[in-house]
Amino acid sequence: MIKLGLIINPIAGIGGSVALKGSDGVVDQALAKGAVKKANLRAEQALQGLVDLRGSVELFTASGEMGELLCVSLGLAHQVVYQADEPSGAKDTQLAAQAIADIGVDLLVFAGGDGTARDVLNVVGEQLHCLGIPAGCKIHSGVYGVTPKASGLVIEKLVKGEMLSLKLADVMDIDEQAFRQGKVRAKCFGEMTVPDELRYVQAVKQGGMESEDLVLQDIAAEVIEMLQDQPFIAGSGSTVDAIMQELSLPNTLLGVDLVEDHQIAQQDLTAEQLVNRISPVTKLLITPIGGQGHLFGRGNQQLSPAVIRKLGRDNIVVVATKTKLKSLHGRPLIVDTGDTELDKYLSGSIKVITGYRDYIMYRVSNPENEVTDAQKLCHSATDLSEQSRH
């Protein structure tokens, strides 16, 4: 019987879709703007695979939304070892982590963002094996799976008895107040021991801002010529920011803006505002996160499934320097929208603008989908082999 600890930060990422860029100190404001808690849904996506393995795993968790309700919903054997406050806070995460550490588990799984990872780190340090389920707006730490389902695949490997190497991974966090003002101040707060699964556990974002000025100017020239009179959404990131500078337009570096008629129509939009403002001809200008490769699901939750579906895949314009793409070391671009079918729809090869009249085709695929595709291919090969015998 594998013993798993489970902690869910119910409010993780709650400010993302309403353009608050986090959850620290803005929960009531986010709820007032219509934000919906999604951390439990993200955790469910990760742990769904344990339903078929329920006879081999027992969970130790906190009460209510911090884990108990999800265990009951999935029918997983569990013990509540900490009674959380309602609503819960950072103190509850730390006390739950301590209660679970006192019991001793094979792996402590937590759903949240960088702040949640810091809270767990403060209690368990490097002594307890941990793995994060990404549910926050900003995730710079290397202790999280690249998607919730990717985290789930690592957990399933452990439960099935597969050999997993371990590594120390950085817990990073930034100042959310500065973040909301467009300033990134990130630092390493320590290390956790996590499974060393390169396909499924994310790398820490490459440091610093893009410095390849000439390349960025080339990319900007291509994009400006291509978009011409079309309305477009300017996503977050330094590459998009360089294009906006070439257009002499203000830009919310860590938010999402709408450009119409060569002017800023609205800055720092929420998901709901975007859905109401965009049209079938609106383009989306977006760049992946360097070192991680996420197109959707990291720092741009305003680009919700509803927004992406309304835009359509053909209206997504991806820009990146070749240096940024090389930093992925062959790993695919990742889409983690929270909508499995939409993630599959977005998968495949996509054109990336890397300069003026310079493009490459790059793979978009989540690790869990690649595993499924490989299994299908294996089954097809087996079927063909069986047919050849007959």
C-alpha cells in the first residue's frame, strides 16, 4: 500500500482569469469579479488515474476543500489528519504538511502555485519527497508537473512500483504586488526532493529578459506586416512586449491587452472581457515561457478555453526566438488550458515566427497525450503483427 499525502490550496490561481495575476491578498476581489475556484478540478485531473489503483494507495489529507472532498468524490481510501479553517489559508497548508510529515508518506502531493510550494517547503524542506500539481497563476518552481495529468502520471508510476529517480528542484516565488505592476522579482527559497521525470516535471524558467535585440526587431517587423489592420490580443511576455514597443503602444507585460485600429482598445482584460470583445478575425499574439515551453496555462489564464475556442487555432500567432526554443531541448510546447479536449485540439505542429520571413514548425503536445499516442501506435503495431501471422 502506497501512502500519499494530499494538500489542495482551494484558492490557488483564483485571480488569473480576472486579470489579478495571483491569489495573494485578492481572494475576495477575485470572487467579486466572478472568479471560480479551479484548484480542486486541477487536482482531480491529476488523481483520476488512481481510481483504477485504489486498492494500492491510501491518502492522508486535510478536511474539506483541502483534500477530503476530492478523495470522497473519487472514492479513494483516505484519512483526514488535519482540520482546516474555512476559508483556509497559508497557515493551514503548513499545518497540514506538518501533520502529513509526522505520519510519514511515500510522496506528498500538493495542488497550488509557487506560494503553496513555499508553504510546504517551510515545513518539510528536503526531507520528504514531494510533487506539485500546477493550479496557480505563476509557477516558476521546478517542483510541479508540466500539467496536472503529467503530475498524475508520475504519481501512478510510483503506485505501480516503477522505479523513479529523485532530484533536488528549486522552489521559486515572486512578489505578487510587484508582479501586478509589471515587475518580476523572483528568487529561490530552497529546494525540494521531487521525482526526476524530465518529460513530466517542469524545468525552472530561464532567468533574465530576452537580450537578442536584433532578432526581436526582426520578429516585430514580420508580425507588424502580417497583422496590418487586424485586431489582435497581445499576450504576456518579453517577446510580445518587444513587438508592442515597435508599435509604440503601451503594454501590460504580465497581462493581456486588446489592440484595435492600431490603438490600445483595452488593457489588462479578464477572460470574460475578452470573450465579449473579440471577433472571428481577432488574432492572438503569444510567446511560450522560456525554459518551460507553456503556451497556455502559465501566467495567462485570461486566455480561457472559451476565449481560445472563439478565436480558433488558426488565429493563434506564436512568436519566439530560436534561443528560447533551443532552451526547451526538444521538449514540445505545452498547452494546459484545463480543458482536455481543447488541449488535444491545439496539439500538433504549429508555425512559430522566429524572425523576418523566418519560421519553423514546432511540436505542441502534452506529455500525457504523447504517452497515449505511443500506446495507440504500439497497439496498432501489435494488431498488424497478429494479422500477418494469420
